[in-house]
Amino acid sequence: MPGTDEAAKAITAAAVDSFRDTPDPRLRGLLQGLVRHLHGYVRELRPTIQEWEYAVDYLTAVGHTCDPTRQEFILLSDVLGANPREVTADGPGRLLRAAWTGQPPTA
């Protein structure tokens, strides 16, 4: 399809730019990086609508199992090999506090 690559780049740029006013520079960078990586993942794997809906349903189901004392996204990140103790710059404390409190990570 002509122009598809340009359109995809424009969509990614707009999504990245939507976080430009995020006050915390680190959080802004994290969110913008997440958008770039997610868009690259989708462009690379080109999921069908059915696959996309399955992924959304899966994440929704994980979310429904969470409550104030049970944070299943932490377990999911472990299952996916993204354990905070292994992949974060400063270990689990900052990200786990953020996950449990619903507040953005602090410096």
C-alpha cells in the first residue's frame, strides 16, 4: 500500500508527541519509549484483528484479577521475563511501590 510506512510513522510520532507535556522528564521518556517499542512490535508482527482482540481480552482478564492486595501484572511481568529485580535500573522497590499504590514511580 503506498504511503503506509509514512502513515505509520506519522501515527507513531503523534502518539509519542501526546506525552510531550508530561511534567516528569523520566516518566515522559518511559512513556514515549513504550509507544515507540509497541508501535515497532505491531509493525513487525502485523497481528490480525482477531489476534489483537485476543491480546486485549487477555490483558483485560489479567486486570480483572487484580485487587488492592493482588497485583497480577507483577506476576505477568515475571512470566514474561521482565522481573523488576532483573531489568530495572534500581531494583524492585520503586516500580513495585508504583504498581501497588497506582502512583507514578518517584526518583
